[in-house]
Amino acid sequence: MENIKDKNLMITKLDLTDYINRLNSLFAREKDFKLQGDINVFYKYLKKLENKDFKAPPEVKNLDKELMHLKKFGTLSHNQIFEFVKIINYFIYLKSRNWEDLSDWFDKIKIPDDIKKILNHYNQKGEVVGFIELDEINEKIKEIKTLIRQELYKYINSKKLEPFLVDKQIHLQSDEETLLVRGGFNKVVDAEILGRSQSGYFYIFPRSIGKLKKRIDDLISLKEEFLEKKAQEFSNVLRKWLKFLDYINAEFDKFDLIQARIFLAKNENLEFILPSKSKKFYLRDFCHPALHNCKPINIEWDKQVLIITGVNAGGKTMLLKSILSSAFMAKHLLPMKVRENSIIPAFKDIKAIIEDPQNIKNDISTFAGRIKEFKDVFNRENYLIGVDEIELGTDANEAASLFKIIIEEIMKKNRIVITTHHKRLASLLAKHDEVELLAAVYDEKQQKPTFEFIKGTIGKSYAFETAKRYGIPLNIIQKAKNEYSEDLEKLDILIEKAANAEYEYNKKLKELNEELENVKLLKNSLLTQKEQFNEKIQKEKEKLLKEFNAAIKAAKEAIKAKTTADAHRKLNAANRIYKNIKVKKEEIKKEFNVGDIVKFKSSVGEIEDIKGKNALVNIDGKKLLIPKSELEHYRAPVKKEKIKISKPSVKKADIKLDLHGLRLEEALEKTEEFLNAAALAGLEEVWIYHGMGKGILAKGITELLKNHPLVKSFSDAPPHMGGYGAKIVKL
């Protein structure tokens, strides 16, 4: 189980301390932010509450000691009782909002009438109210204080005391109203000294009004006695409803955990991502909370291991921390800056092997510390493990084989993200089907990292270029380059090229296998169609044969007729049968697509567009609109040639389409072309901006998307990205 110490260490390692502090400041009382219970239940209530308008709960003390005190038949003070009052009053406020979709939660909270009576005896400041006897005592105290004040003003205006007065104000000292005087005052007034100022003056209370003060003291004692009696009565009532107090105290913490997350999300415009059972780890425009000028991160990771290589100071460690942080935040249902269509898998826990464990206290080397941390995860399952600079602390070449085996063992039950400059380790692991490569990109022209990443390759470290960028003298860098063996540099390049070539080969092989599967499916489909067609032809032949036999029989009977009239009648019958014999033509549906090579009469051309029953065909540079029924698929003679593996070219397609200012017909045509291009380019999500206006364009686009075969789903964009005037389309 994750303990508080481990969790705090994880927060520090992932640079989430300031973020968690901002969350903690929004809690009504100090608590661990970890959710207790089913995360799906919390998510359900969170999504319902995030669009509601409500005030934050009041600050409340932890009441565990107070509940224990009641169980032991103790008496609570009015301040302690008021803490319970604040919680119950807040739930009364929430219940008064009459949220129907939250009735399954708030309707369960039924406040006993005995406790409701107690609530009426506390005002907003926590003062006891609603008792006539108490009101009378307070009124008498107020009257006597007025008399005392009047007497003090008489002394202030006294000519005898005037030389000794520091000012003509009444000062509050130890909850008593006093005068501030200089030394020697005792010559003109008999007074009790209640304190001294920093300047050495005296706070005095004249003994002549001591009787009034005694009356106040007596009334205060009477008031305290009355309040103590009521505290006992209220405590007895609360003790009767201890189970209710335990329940509502726990429900308050549950609501507090949710409301703090909601207010943090609203304050910083963040999104909630519920962990998914899918293996897909897709981050869309994620920003780490510690970064103020963030370059959004977009990754798609489907395999067990992700190896990040490339330029120094190019963002590898921050990408690693971002991946781990997003998983940590999703696990604890914490809001993050990310697009809501991101997918983050559910992990049992997250392990970050980031910092150097070596210090005097630990008495352990860097490498030994790293190995110890790896040992701790061997028996774990469904962990997300992040390792920064895996080769740290030992000879990289010597450790490559060791780390390869360690990672292959851990990846059987867990997922792991690694940053490394060690190309040999990356190339060894790159051969595995469950390993993905990601390289930080370096801009050779501007000689600085782009903080972007490309998939499927091993990146160069650019150590010399980074040293130059951070101010190391050029002569030092040149000497280092001279020391760096040309053979080693060539070896690095060969490793990079070999790993990249192997990646491209595997990628192409996978594509060819997929294409082969499609060909097999198409072949099976054509064979099925052929069998069905042959069956129909056979049935038609049998029908025609039957009808011909009937006509021949009728003709023979006409020949045998005895009279001319009878012969004419039978010949007419045979003729009718003959005329009714019709060969039913089986019309084969012709399916054409843009880009198909087709034959029209004796010419060959390419389909550029399809409009209903017609196709726009380019024949020798001329564009002709030809009925599809007059076209035939053209198959060129197949030439046998060797299979060549080359990097496939991917057609670029925009992810956004702007339809503002277009007529509906033009917009629908543009949208059709846009969706086809996006699907061909392999895009999974696109944006269509149609605006709001009169709603004609929006309605037309909505209808098209509903019925389009390429569209899986679509929704309106978030308010800050177009709202009802834009659509997010998933293909």
C-alpha cells in the first residue's frame, strides 16, 4: 500500500509540490488528498457537481478527538459543538439547492429534529443565542459596562487627573477598559494598575468604580454557569446521535475531496481524466503543472516499454515526468491541463527512479541504489515505472546487457518509460515487439532543441552542441571533439542507422502483413460472390429450359391439330409462351472510388471525383463526367518484380476544416473531401468549424456526420475552443 511518506516523495520527484499545495489550500480542513473508495463513484459525483454553482464549505476542525470525547461521555465546549453545527448547516445548504441528479446522495442525509433544535441556538459567529435568561444576563452586562464607561469619561475630563493623562481615550487591557496615565497619578486617584505600555506608562482602573466591575464579574460567572449547563445538555443530545455525527463527518470529508478538485479545475481551467482499462496511453496537449510557458505534449504509447533518447536538455526528463505525473493525477482523480479526449490507463501504482540515491547517510553507490530500486519492482504487477538516465552510475556498455534483461523481465507485468543516452541499450531493446522508441528533436540550423519528439528512432545526444549552447569555450569543445574517437562516432551512427532501419523494416513488414490479410479477405469475398452468381445463373437456365420446353410442346400440339382454327389457336398459345420468355439480366453492381484506374470504351483514365451515379474521370488530361454504368475497372498486366521495402509516404492532411462563409452545398462537399482525406492519412480526430449563424450550416453538417460511414462519433467543441460553432469528429 502507498503510505504518506512514499506519496510525498513521489510528489517531490515529479515536481508536483506546488500543485498539491494549491489543492490543499482549497480543502475545508487539512486532509490527505487521496480518495478513499471507488474512484468511479467519486468521478460520477464530480462530473455532476462541476457544472453546479455552489459556495465553498466553511473552514472546519478535524473532529476525531471530539467524537472520541463524546463516546467517553465527556462534555464538549460550545466552540467544539459549533464545528459540528457548521458541517450540518452546510449540508442543509446543499440539500436546499434541490439538485435532482444528486438526490441519491443528499437525500440519504436526514438531520434529526433534536440536532436541528441545537442548530437554532448558534449564530454565524458561533455565539449561543435563543435563551431569555441568557439575553437578560447579556443585557445587564451591557448596561453596567455603559455605566463604567461613563465613570471613566468623568476621570478623563477631571482637572486633577489631566496632567497625568497620556491621552483622552479609553484603552482595552486584559479585557478591561482602562486609562493610560503617567507616573505620580496615585497622588490624585486611587486606582488598580492592570499593565504597562512599551513607553512605560500605566494602564489603571479607578477603585471607585470597583463595585460596578464586581457586578460585571458576578454576571459573567452566572453566564458561564448557564453556558456550561447548556453545553452539557447539547453534548448529551449529540451523544445520542453519535452514529449520525460519524456519518456526516465522513460525508463532509467526501464532499470536501470533490469540491476542492472542482474549484482547482475551475480556477486553472483543467480537465479530469478517469483512468481507462485500455492499454492505450494517449496524451493530447498535456502540460505539466510546474511549467508556466508549456509546450503541450502529445504522445501515443501502446506498448510495454517506451525508450526516450536524443539531445541533452531537449525535454526528455520533463517528458518522463509528464507521463508519470499524468498517470499519478489520473489515478488520484486530480485535474490536469490536457484535452478531455486523452486516454490514460489505470495503474496500481507509479514508481519513479529519477534521483541519484547516493549520499553519505545511505552509504550506497549510485549504481547499487538504482539496482535496489529495480529489485523492489520485480514482484510488482500493473505498475508504471519511470527511469531517468538508466545508465547512470556505472559503465554504460557493461550494464547494457544487464539492463536489457532486467527491463525484459519487468515489462512482463508492468509498463516502463526510460530516458537514456546509451544507444547500445536502446538498439538491443528496439528489436522487441513491445518496445517503442521516441527521440528528442534537435534543430541543426538554429543549433538548439525543439522540445518535440519523433516516433520510431534513436536520437543523437548532441553533447558538444549543448556544451556550446551553455557557454563552454569553443577551444575546450574542439579539444573534446579531437579526443572523441572518429571510430566511436561512426559506431554511434551505425547503431542509429541499424536501429532505424530495423524499425522501418518491422513497420513495413507489419503493413505488408495487414495488406496480405486484406487481400485474403477480398479473395474470399469474391469467391463467395462468384458462387452466388453461378447459383443464380443455374436457376435462370433451369427456368428458361422449362419455358422453352413448354413452348415446343405447344408447337407440336399445333402441328397435330385436326382443324385449321384449332391449329391457329395452339400456335398463338405457343407464340405467347415464346414472347414471355425473357432472359433476366443479372446487373452486377459496380463500385468505384476516387483514384481507381478505369476503362471507358477504348480509353483509360483515373477517377478524380464521384458525384452520385456519375464519375469525374481524367483521360489524357481531359476531365469527363461519365455514368458509372459505362465504366469498367482496368487491370494492367501484372509484372513480376522483386519486393522492395521502402519507407511509406504518408499523405499529409489538415486536422481542421473552416467552413465559414460557404453555402450549405459547398460546405457538405468540402466536408466529404476533408473526411476522406483525413481517413486516408490515418487521423483519428479532426475539427470542423462551421460557426453558429442561423444554424443552417450547423444542422446540415450534423446530419452529414450522423450518417457518414467514416465517422465513429462527434461532439460540440469546448466553450473556449468554439463551443456550438465547432465539431470534434472521431474517425
